[in-house]
Amino acid sequence: MTALAAITVGSELLLTDFDAVVTGVFDRACNFRLVNGRLATCTTADYFDIPRGIRVDTPADFRFQSAVGRGTSTHCRGGIVRFSASSLKIDCRGAVVWRGKFKPRSRPPAGLVRELWNMVRSVAREFPPIFSPRTLIGRGEGLTPAGDDVLAGLLAAPMLVAPTRRSNRALASEIRLRLRATNEISAEMLNNAMEGLFIEPVVSLLSAIYGNGDLQEAVRNLCAVGATSGTAMLMGVLAGVADVENIRIQPTPVSTNQLRLA
């Protein structure tokens, strides 16, 4: 029996009893589909926190691919997650609940946003001049295509800084119409973003832009996500901040106030 303890549990994964099925297994992560249709994830200790995730205190050489198979039934009873046909169990009873709170202190300086935007745009030129769900969803390679990463980042400032804007609903509606154009992992990421739920590096970056945290460290941590996902998310976050704060950047990628669905 491989018994491990959870370090953190995302606030959206309610650790009441649940049943699920493993849908994807990787070295550092294991995805499972809950009976309500949402996707949850177990990750190794060196991973970042996720709204519907369990970060596990794993040995340095631990690999989920060696412990769990795709299609495995998963059950949580009394705060302990077990995988059928596997010796792995994860005790979540002592885990810290990660809530992903956005904590602003001040408005972002326009010059700072423009500087960051010019930096990231100089290394990511493959995106269209106008960001829209039609041109971005499913575009690019990887588990989460880069276009989806941009859109997830783009939603961060509108949903966390200005959640009551009517234009947020318009953008979310256009994304929902096109979710079938991408894979289940990206669709879950975008569904989370439309609900105002983001991975820890995105929340930390947005908090740092708004004066709470080490900005250089937050940029570095986000850019370290995946091969290209973090950089694409950074581009989206900056575009969203510029739009919410009415900061002019060039080229202007999108206005969610006047949504341009090319």
C-alpha cells in the first residue's frame, strides 16, 4: 500500500464522499472525472495549486503513471481518496484548503502594464492581432492549446477585478459556444476561468500587478507553467488588465467592453 498525505486541497473540490473515474495520467498529475461532470486533479508536491485539485506530499521519484491507470475508479470516503486496482491512497484529512484569493492593494501603473505587455509580445508573435474565442479556442499544441491559455488569462482581470461587468457574460457566452473545439482539460480550465477560478500562478501574478507580491517572482512562476502555457496565460492576463484599467497597449488585442468577435 502506497499511503500519501495531501498538502493542499482546492476549495472547489469538496472532500465529502465522491466517486470518479481517472481520465488521464501523467508523471506529475492524475485527472479524474467526478460524477457531476467536472474534472479534478491530483498533483505531485512540486506542482502549483488548482481550484479543484489535490497537491500531494510525494517522494521525489514518485510518478502517477507508475501508480494509477486510466479508467481506474476513484473513491473518496471520510477524506481518504482511494484508487481501485491500485495500492495508492491519499489522506486529505490534514490538508490545508487552498482558496485562491485575489488580494489587490493598489491600481497597476499604466507604464508597468505596457512594459510587461511589450516584453511578452516580443517573444510570442504567433497570435492574431485580435483576441477572440473564434480565433483562439483550440489553437496551438499541447494539453492546453496556447490559444486556450490566452483566453483563460484574458478572463482573470475581468472576473476577479470587475466581476459585475456585463461584457464578462458576453465573452463567457462566446467561449461556451466553442468549447467543443478543444480538449477536456482545456475545456475544464476555461469553465473554471468563466467562474472566476484560476490556478495559483495566475492569482499570484494578478495580485502582484495590483501591488501585492513580488512581481518578478510571479512572472517567473507563471512563465514556468508548461512549455508555453504560462507565457500565453501571461499575455492574456496583461490584455485583460489593460482592458479593465483602460490602459492603451499596442497592438490592442481585444476590448471586452466592445467585444470584437472576428
